[in-house]
Amino acid sequence: MAALKYSRQRECIKNYLAMTKEHPTADTVYLHVKEDFPNISLGTVYRNLNLLTDLGEAIKIPTPDGGDRFDGNTMPHNHFFCTNCRKVLDLDLDMKKIEQVNKAAAENFDGIIESSTTIFYGKCGDCIQKS
Amino acid sequence: MAALKYSRQRECIKNYLAMTKEHPTADTVYLHVKEDFPNISLGTVYRNLNLLTDLGEAIKIPTPDGGDRFDGNTMPHNHFFCTNCRKVLDLDLDMKKIEQVNKAAAENFDGIIESSTTIFYGKCGDCIQKS
DNA sequence: TTTAGTGCAAACGATTTGCAAAATA
DNA sequence: TATTTTGCAAATCGTTTGCACTAAA
């Protein structure tokens, strides 16, 4: 049910997610979209972010920080979380390896594995240089 | 600093984590430990759960549900999250595969990868039968 | 007797929700 | 006009924290 209706706010959020590479928090999205829609509320941002993830047009990345990050790139790929500066980066990784792991995991399991998320932890290049 | 001192509450939490396989939330731990320590507070449970994870005597598993789960089994292993009943299960998986993926990930990355967590998603055996 | 751990309750940050008004179909 | 989406504010959820008190070393 629930026929989807167009909204400029959602469009703007979608565009922002599509062009940025910084894996923003909901609040960062809010701050950015606010430039075009000064009256937009955080609630609307959350509603649309959730809607987009449900539609498969965005990805929600949980971090050890508590808050989630959002990513407009829905192609299967992996993420790196810098434990020093708390940045989230994309990780270029042969997805064949991931599929192999998924397959291996399915072998001794009586349920159905639909997907898997891997987050890598460590220090990013920037943080290493500064130390 | 901060010399560690014994506490029966912590001991009880530790024992519970050691014997259960259900990957409990902080609240579930609280409810259980309350049977032995009726006056224990949720704050104490959180403090000890965090202490134990810092000491490496427990693992904190973030779920898409928001709340974290805790695991007394600190041996490297993987977890499965049932998107239907929200249960967390252990997954028997050859850790060599995981290490391969970690290694592959490090190759094209200018930072340092210290660890990685993989969570598998799907439907567990119980939920499949019931449908 | 010094230091760490506890219970309690208040505070917190991230996210969700109810509702009347505004936008879309 | 019918239905969805919005803005706002209050509410909720999981977790953390300050403080006076108790237990361990």
C-alpha cells in the first residue's frame, strides 16, 4: 500500500547522497539540505532517509559511535571506519571474495543468508601521517 | 591507571555471558542478574559490560535494531542476524577466509586495517519453517 | 583508610511519532 | 478532492553520568 508521492525535500536528500562521498550522518544531511530548504525538519530528513534505505536507494551504515551513516552508493562495496578520526571511507575490494565468504558461511547454516556487511577498523592514511 | 577491584555483580554478569548462547542485550543481562542481585541497577550492568569489552573478555555486537548485543565468547567467530525474528546466532565459518578478505582489503588501502567485523543477514532456520 | 564499584535518578544523543497544515496526484 | 508529506514538538529508546554511599584492598 501507500502510493509514493514526489517531494522536493526527498529529491534534494537523494541528490546530496548521490554526489557526496563522505558517508554523512542524518544530521549532516539535515544541515546540508537546510541550505535549500531552510524550514526542513530533522524528522523529515530521518523519514526520507529511512524511506530511501527501504527502497534500496541508499544504505545505512551502523558505526561504533552509535549514530548511523548514510551512503547513496548502493553497489555492493565495503567500508572502513577510522577509529581515530571516526571517518567512514569506501574500500575497494574484489567483491568475488565477499561472495565466496557468503557462500562458505551458508554451508553449515540451516537458514538463508541474504547478505553480509563487513566493516574494517583501523587508522586511515591521514591519521597515520599526522602521528 | 585505575586498579581493578573485584565485584560480585561483575562476576555474575561475566558468568552469565559465559554460559548463555543467546547474545543478550544489556537489558536482558540486567533482568537475569537481577535474580541474584535484586537491587542492581541498569547503569551498573552497562558499566560492567563496557568494562568487560574493554578488557577483551566480552564482545559488543551492534545490530541494525539500534541496541547492542553482548557475547562472552571472545574467540574470533561470526554472527548472523535474522531480519525476521531479530535473533543473533553464531556462525561457524572458516576464519581463514575472513583473513584472506582482510588481506585483500589492505592491499589497495593507504591506512592500517586492524580488524574487521562481518555480520550476515537473512532468515534463520526457525523463521523459514514457520513460513 | 584509600580507592573502586554501586544504586539511583537525572541527563544524554540519536531517532521516532502524533498531529494539524501544506504539497502532490 | 483524496492522500501523502511536511514541520514542529513531544516522546521514546538505549546508554551514560554525577553523586553520595557501600564494598574491596
